[in-house]
Amino acid sequence: MTAVEEARMLEALRPPDRKIAMVLDTDTYNEIDDQFALAYAMYSPDELEVKAIYAAPFHNSRSSGPKDGMEKSYEEIVRLLDRMNVGTDGFVFRGAERYLDSMDAPVKSAAVDDMIEKSRDHDEQDRLYVVAIGAITNVASALIADPSMKERVVVVWLGGHALYWPHTREFNLRQDISAANVVFSSGVPLVLVPCMPVASHTVTTLAELEKDLGRSNELCSFLIDRFAEYSAEHFAYAKEVWDIAPIGWLLNAKWAPSHLDHSPIVQSDCRYSIDRRRHLIRVVDELDRNAIYADMFRKLAER
């Protein structure tokens, strides 16, 4: 990387200090955290302009495979937006039906096409923020299909663990290691929000949600019910709402201090390999959990 390229990268990696345009790539039905993150982003219109939402694939006990996970996420996005009285036509797009087979071949989808198209309204002085809170297949596919997209976007990804963690066997990353390596090696400006030990601080409880968020509107009741359904037992039970962490960083970087580090490579055993010659990325170090929750609760409850 030349000195000019490095200067451009450093400028792109500066935390935003103005209203930004973003798209959200989300495996919304995988857990209960994407729902909170989606609503938080949508209800922060003074800081964030959400231009599109993409359904990401996932495969766990809540789906029969990546395609089914993506379809269920698409349906959950629609349910959420319906409770916010937001239309879905031209705003919500289906993503990948499978993970990457190769680091050279994209998985084509409507989400990938729209992500590339939306990025073309931007440039390196006014970048589109691509916020990914699931397996990063859609984002990797867009970067493979149009490598020039890296000049117009900043990717913010909740994925993997801290670079010093003993392993990175985290759900979003380990589903599609090839996609993670595409993004890490693409040269796109990247803000990495690790799950452990950063987003892991986003714990809350049903009692807190009932008291401090409350059921002041249909959306809040939906979110509380989703949280309640996730566990059969809520005595002495707390749950991470992981995906609000990237939204918190976008809204106020003071809530999520970060540092610059070198882009890693993910090995087949889900461990990071670090090469100090590789380009820089921004890595979030910690969260002001209380400030993020206070901001989110107020915004959701007041709508």
C-alpha cells in the first residue's frame, strides 16, 4: 500500500462525525439481537439514513440451511418494518442462498446487486456504510462482483472475536470463513466489532426490558416478546443483544473506543494469522453498554 493509499484508508476509517447513509445486512431470524439493531438504526434518523436492508443467510437450529435462514430473516425484516409502518418495496432485498464456494466467485442475489448499485451514489469523500451483523457472504460477494466498491464504502462488521483472542470460532465468522477472508483481504475500509470480549457486554434481562423499554408501542412489545420467547427460564438470566454494538459505534464513537490494527487472515481452524505488512482496519475495543442502552430505549419507546 502506497503512502497515498494508506492516507485514504486512514481517512475512511475515521469514526463518522456527521449524518451518514448506510445499508444493513442482517440474519434477522437467527436470534433476537438483529431485531433490536434494525429498529435502533431505523429510529436514529438524525444520525443514520438507512437506504436498504438485506437478508443474510444463516444455519443453526432455527433454520434448515442457509437459504431457509435467509428466507426466514427476510420474513422477520418484513414483520419488523410492518410494526414501524415502513414499506418494503425497493427497500428490503433477499440475499445469498448459500455460502461462498470460492473466494473468486460471488453468490449472486438481489441484495448484492442493490448493494453495488447503492454504493455508486457515493465516493471516497462520501462513503456508504455497509453494516453487516451476520455471515458476511453478501458483502464479500458484492466486493468480488465489483472490486471498485471498496472505494465507495466502509464496512462495519460484527464478526469474529478480538484479534488477540485464542480463537475466532464465532457464529457470524465461522459460517463463511471464505467470505470473511475476502473482506479482510479486499482492501475495503473495515471496522471490526468483535463479539468477545466487546459485544458480549450488551447483556440485558427481561426485567430491564419490561421496566426501562416498556410496552409503549407495538414495536417495543414485539421486541420484548421476542426476547421472552428466546429462553424458557428468565430467573437470573441475562442475554447478549450483540448486534446493537455496531449501531452504537456509528452513533457515537465515544461509546465504543477503538484502535487501528492490521487486517487478519482467518485460518481453517478459526484462528487469526496476523501479518503486520497487511493494510489497517479499525477494531473496537470496548463498549459503554449503559450509554448505548439508554439511547436505544429512549428512541424506541418515544416513537
